[in-house]
Amino acid sequence: MAKVAVMGYGTVGSGVYDIIKANADRLSRSANGEKVEMKYILDIRDFDDHPEKELFTKDFNDILNDDEVSVVAEVMGGLHPAYEFTKSLLESGKSVVTSNKELVATYGTELLEIARGKNVNYFFEASVGGGIPIIRPMHQCLTANNILKIAGILNGTTNYILDKMITKGETFEAALKDAQDKGFAERNPAADVEGHDACRKIAILASLASGKMVDYNDIETEGITNITLNDVKYAAAMDSAIKLIGYAQFGEDGKIYSIVSPMIIKNDNPLSSVDGVFNAIMVTGDCVGDVMFYGKGAGKLPTASAVVADIVDAVKHNERSKKIFWEKTEKNVMADKSSKKFSYFIRTSDLAENVMKIFGKCEFVDNIVDNESAFVTQPLTQAEAEEKMSKLTDVVANIRVLD
Amino acid sequence: MAKVAVMGYGTVGSGVYDIIKANADRLSRSANGEKVEMKYILDIRDFDDHPEKELFTKDFNDILNDDEVSVVAEVMGGLHPAYEFTKSLLESGKSVVTSNKELVATYGTELLEIARGKNVNYFFEASVGGGIPIIRPMHQCLTANNILKIAGILNGTTNYILDKMITKGETFEAALKDAQDKGFAERNPAADVEGHDACRKIAILASLASGKMVDYNDIETEGITNITLNDVKYAAAMDSAIKLIGYAQFGEDGKIYSIVSPMIIKNDNPLSSVDGVFNAIMVTGDCVGDVMFYGKGAGKLPTASAVVADIVDAVKHNERSKKIFWEKTEKNVMADKSSKKFSYFIRTSDLAENVMKIFGKCEFVDNIVDNESAFVTQPLTQAEAEEKMSKLTDVVANIRVLD
């Protein structure tokens, strides 16, 4: 019998409870015959009408001090007190599983190190891509590969908004309002539309792929708030779509280049057809080539099902660390910005003649807006692109093209 | 130090050798510090020019009787002697990993049972989808889900042929010849184009998802040899594509419906845009919804990288069975054909009026070929569809529509 606890009875936490209740037998078979039983639910709110209200506690110490509890799911979100709770639990020899991307991206290095030292596990499958299996497949199934590149649609809210702009011709503002009305976007949508959520997720994936801590503060992050309907139409005219991409590239020198930015993606890339609130992560390995993982990146049961799979794995690996981790390195692991070139899609009111003088060879797109030039540059570093753009009369739009 | 052996030094076997040689350090880290070293390569051919020719043996007993060897990769293909070798190795307490879908689909139940009894592992990640992580993610990451449905593009050769027909307007015969010239299709292409390869793979996935042995002989299998260029054009006119799909559906009564057949897939389904030799498997779980795994389904290094990941996992789980298995049940696990309805796309020289008399409500497609009716029926069982089609003057084409 494995006793588990859940911290946080919100959307994901209640999903975890529901799945464990409904699937006790199958989960027990998956956990090598160990029955998985919920012993505590930690939440500061009252749930007096809950059929198992006796499980609820407001005192974290009930969980921490109960030797019967071997695995705890932290699905409360936020940094504090999630960090302090997780640290105490790991130090006391309990495994912790989480959907909390902010916590993993911020304190993951330290928490994984503690877990390793205590020979327990800190699993975080649900922190990236919701229910999509990505952490474990990358760590285990692609272990024979040097990961060369990751490009992912990691935020369902922004993908929904861009998809509405693409398929329904809605403006950014209208699409955002629609997403808010449907509950896909928060009232304060900054974390999503400004790319911060995707940034934390690509930081986790890049850390996992490289074994070195990638600080999300070091990742240049650009959101989708500047993307206009005309940009989307230009992309369509180029047989492409605009998506918010979390990108990481791993150099032979061990350096990592990473960015979050809207990118133009050719329609022959499977990422371009990822619709609505779906997420997809394309991972390029030196042996396997491109593999993509696709599914719902958020939502109660998808996310909760990933948390429960982590619980089962933690129960199976009780007191046996699976050694999923990364380390903080002395040296800066981030590659110099100038090491990476992208082609840029640029719109300007300058004439093609002037554009060619500045950018040399580039690919022009039939203009959709009168009196402007729209074109795709040769691959340029960010500094090169900025320097050249500064010579244009104006820049109506500039968007990277995914390679 | 974990000593491993490879049986079969063909495309995949030499890839396994290359990857282990090139990545010794990283694999050792993944295998919890155990160094992975190749001790034998079994092949009946001579490799006197090989830089490590001393590893080669023609005598299986060298491997079987060497207590140092704990994990063996069987990548020789075919049923015999792969079956006898694998059985002997498992019985002697060695773990075996394989890319041999035919062996897993035919003798997997027995071999998994032996592995379980001996507390060793029989892993087969590479047997379905080449380098795409699918077996382990389905088994581990989706463990909180009841799997409801699997629909996969499981054969790269047929997908390449259909893709050429779709994108280049080539006939089936021309596309097949092209695939043969490029080395994607065998001189005798029957196993691919008649669907037998996909059938073995969906049998493995259905067995894994249900925990019950699905005999591939019980799966109705239809290839792509009857698909014409006009069928492909009709599909395009319906915003769809024709793909060869391995399909399995899992009923609440524990019964499994499975079929391999060309299917019409709407373009809003990500499976429709899977191009060339790529594979993709869509798995529907009751919690997670649709998740898709995409990548190269064949090829030396992609497949070998999955075999090597299995080797590493077997080294980590030495003398500890991971309990990936399914069982042969007394009762027939296959659902009655009449339990499943598909819509059918049908072409006939009959007039629409007659079609409607027979099929009732159906959705007509503007005809591409003169003097014929093309339409999509309401969902029908196979018996209903056949009965109604028998009343038509002729049936030029009938293709299931993926739900």
C-alpha cells in the first residue's frame, strides 16, 4: 500500500483525486501491485461538502510528519510556499511530483539535487505540455541521441489566439477576448501572451536535454502582442503560419542558444498545423532525426493524468532515484546571441530597391498592404538584422522564420 | 560494467554498434554509471575487415553461455531462429531487446511471460514506429488513462507511396517503383503495400494498451493496392487525405475492434499531414484526450537509437522486471465486426437518385470522373455497407472514413 498526498485542490488537484479514485485497480497493477491510496489533501479552503472531507487538512505538517506518506503531488502552483513544502518533503525522504513549471524552472536544480541526495524522486512530467508525454520520453527513450534542437508550441492560450487570427481573421484583441471568455486566457493574460509561460517551459526542456541548468532569465522572450492580422495573412500567402515558439539549440561546444519568439513556420513542418489549445514539441536528435509529441497542453484531466503517471512511477521507484536531473554549472552555458542566425520576415514602407541595397539577396512576398515591401532575409544574427533594420525608414513588422 | 551482445549485423545491428561506440560516456551516465560495452556480435557472415572483428561470432552459444552478458539486442529479424534464441536467452536470465515486430507480434505473449518469470526484461520499443518513442510512453506516461482508441500511420513505405500520389499526382505503380528505386520499398513489396507490416504493429500496440494478446491473424487487413489516383483526388476535394491506418478501439466491455485499412482523413486531423516515410500514432485516452507521436518509422540510426535506449533501460533494470506485458486470455478478446461503424466514401456509376434510395442520407462530392456518383455514407457496420453496396450497379471505390 502506497499512501499519497495532494497539495492544492484546484483544477489539477481535484483531477488527480478523481483519477486515483476512479482507477484504483489499474493504477495498482501499473505500480507493480502496490495499491495507491490518497491519505491527505492539503488546501487552505474548506471543502465540507466533499464526500471524503476527512482527507482535507490545512496543516502541511500532517503530511510532512506522516511516515506512511511516500509520494506527494504538489499542484498548488506559485513559488511560495510550494518551494518550502517541496524542499521539506524531499529532505524528509518523500518523493514529490509536480505540475508547477514556475517552481521547476526556478528551483528545479536545487530540488532535483536534494532528491538525488535522498535517493527519492522529483518528477515534473506535467510541468511541460500538460498531458503530453515529453519529459520521460526525452529522458529515457531518446537517451541514445545527442539532442540538437527543440522547437515547441508550449502555450495553448497563445496558440488558440493565433489560430483564431489565422482561421477566423480575428484581430489579436478580439481573439484574446474570445480566449478570455472561453476561460483559456486569464483576465491578466501577460504570462501567456508575453511569452513568460513558454519561456519557463523551454528552460525546463533545455535543462533536461543538456543536463545543465538553463536559467529562464537568460532566455530572450518576445510575446505575440505585436502580431497583427496582416502579419498572419502574409504568413498564409507564404504557405506558412505564425506560432509562438520556444526554441533551444545545443551546440557541439556545449553551449545552448534559446529564445521564445513568434516564428513563421512553413506548412510542411508539422508544427504549423497544430491548432487551438493544442501543444506540440519537436525534438531533433542526432540519430532519430525529428520526433514530435502532440496533445493537450493544459486542462484538468490531461494535466492530472500526467501527475498521476508520475505518482505511479514514484511509487514504483520508492527509495530509488531515477536520476532525472541537471546541474548548475560554473560557466555560463548560454551561447552568444551572435552564434545563431535566423531568416527574418520584414515589412517596411521602403521600396524594394532600397531593401535590396540594405539586405542584399532576399525573397519578396506579394504585398497585401499598399505601399509597403514585405520580404524574407537571408539568415542573419540578431545584431545583423537590427543593424540593417535601423537603415530602413520604418519596420512595420519583423518576425523570425523557424529553420 | 554491463556487457551486451547484438544478434544480427545488418542495417539496425550496425547502427546499434555505431551508437554504443560513439556515445559510451553518455550512455554510461544514463545507465546510472554502468559502462555499456559490446562483447559479441552474432552474424553468420564474415566481417574480417571490421575494426573490431574479434567481437564477431557465428556461434549463438558463445553469447548464451557467457554469464557476463546481461543484455542482448536481437535485431536479426524473421521468426526463426530469432524466437529460439530469444527464448533461450530469457530463460537463462538475460534481458533481450528487439526491433523485430514479427517476432513480438507472433511470440511476444510467451516471451514476455518468460521474461516476467525470470525477473528480466523483454523490451521492444523499436518494433513499432522505429525511433519514435511510443511503447514506453504508452505504458508509463499514459498509465492513468483508459486507452480508448489508437489510429496510426505505421508503415513508412505505404505512406511514401500515398504521399507521392497526393503531392505529385503519380499513379500507385509509378509511386511504388519510385519507392523501390529509393530503397524505401522491397523488390517484393507485399508485406508493406498489403498492410501486413502495419497489421503486426497495431497488434502489438493493441496488446500493450489492453494487456490482452491481440492475434494479428484476427485483424482484418486491407492494403493500398486498390487506391487509385482518382480516389486521392476525391479525398483532396474533400479537404482530406488517404492514409493507410492501423486502427484499434477498446470497448468498455473489454473487447477490442481492430482493422488495417486505407482511410480518408480530414485535414484538421494531424495524421493527414504526415508526409513521406514518417510515421505517426494518435492515441486517445479518457483523461488526456488525443496525443500524437510522430517521427521516422524506419531507418538505420532512428531504429538503432530506440534499440540502444532499450539496452540502457534493461541495464538499469537488471534483474528487475518492468512488467511490460500482456496475457493470452481464454475468451476471444476481439469485438464483433458489427460493433464498429465507419462512414464509407463510395464511387459508383449509379445516379445520385439510386444512391439515395439505397443509402438514405449521404454527402455527395462533386464528381471528378464523368458519369459517376461519389459520396460519403452515414456510419455503417461493414455488413450494412456491403449489403447496400451489393445493390449498386458497380462499386468503383469504397474507402473508410476515419472517425
